[in-house]
Amino acid sequence: MTAELQKLGFTMAGSCKGDPSTRHAFFEQHGGFPLRPGGSPMGANVWWQVDATDHLVWVKGIVAFDGM
């Protein structure tokens, strides 16, 4: 999961303090022309949990656009 998110431009934010099996990454896009797809400022966050064998348990993500 980590390697694929990094390929997409995400920054790893580490593990949750209370539960090191829950991880967080974020992506930010700045600039561009607001009327073109992908042109508005945008942020994305993804959280996921892995089990003791490093297998994915669950994933949650949020995408937010700033602009029009």
C-alpha cells in the first residue's frame, strides 16, 4: 500500500499514536486553472490498517477540492 501511494505522489504521515497498525498518507495538488479537470487545489487523505502479518484490514479515504 505504502509503495503504491508513494508512486502516486502521496506523502506518508506515519502511524496513529494510539494504534501503530493504523497508517496515514496525504496528497496535495496546488495551482492550475480551476475550469480544467485537475486544475483546482485538491487534497486527499487515506488511512488504512494492517494486521500482524502486514495484510490490509481496511482503508478509508477523503478527497476535498478548494475553489469553485
